[in-house]
Amino acid sequence: MKEIEYKYLVDQSKWDELTKPEPQTIIQGFLSRSKELVVRVRVKGEKGYLTIKGKSEGIARTEFEYPIPVDEAKAMLFEFADKQIIKKRYEINVDGKTWEVDEFEGALEGLILAELEVESEEEHFTLPDWVTKDVSTDPAYFNAVLIDKC
């Protein structure tokens, strides 16, 4: 399955002014990381996920995600992930599209990223006024790289 995703930095002051829904806490770590393959384990609220992502090609890459028991996800994080990213995720609807906005915690506090998955690279969508720079293809903003700062 192909994931086609845009990623943007968020303007803190405009974001602070926005009325937001209740966020979900996400804790994630990596079981394997390379340019060709990433294996991630994640706890999102009371659910667990195992995700395998292939090499990025522009804004697209192959992705497989599987729900797993949350207790097993927590055990994998504890046993196999030497570092963890913790963030609050908000889902914001803009013109019928759901933006996932992550406020990072801990060593990454202050970083806010907005992501939008689309069906094709030609798809048009509205940019909210609280997004700024497009960092979709900047590896510095991939979670598998950001975790090195944790």
C-alpha cells in the first residue's frame, strides 16, 4: 500500500489561537531504521500498531500498518526501542480533509508538524493558514530521524 503524505511546519501563534479537539497521546519507537526500511511500534491512546515503511520516493512510500495488542506494543517499546517519541496528535478537518497535527514533547518540545495523507500527488487541497514551510521531502523531519534528538 502506498502512503502519499505532505508534511508542514506549523506557526505556533496561529496554532495557539485555533480551537482544537481533544488530542490523543502517541508513544512510538523504532525496531529497525534505515533509508530503505523502517519498522515502527506505536501506542496511540489505548491501541497498539506495528508499521513497516519502505524508502521514501518524493512524498510517497510503501507502508503496511497492523493493529497489535496494546500490551504487546508497550512491551516492544520497552524491550526493543532504545528511544521514544512522545507527542499529542490532533485531528483537524479543513475543507473535508483530515490533517494530523503533532505537538512533540520532551527533547522535541516546541516542534509542531502537520501531516496530510492524499490519494495522489496531483490531488488539490486547501492549506490552512496555520501551516508554514513544506518539509515533506526533508529527512530531518522524518520521525525515524527526529528520534535521534530524544
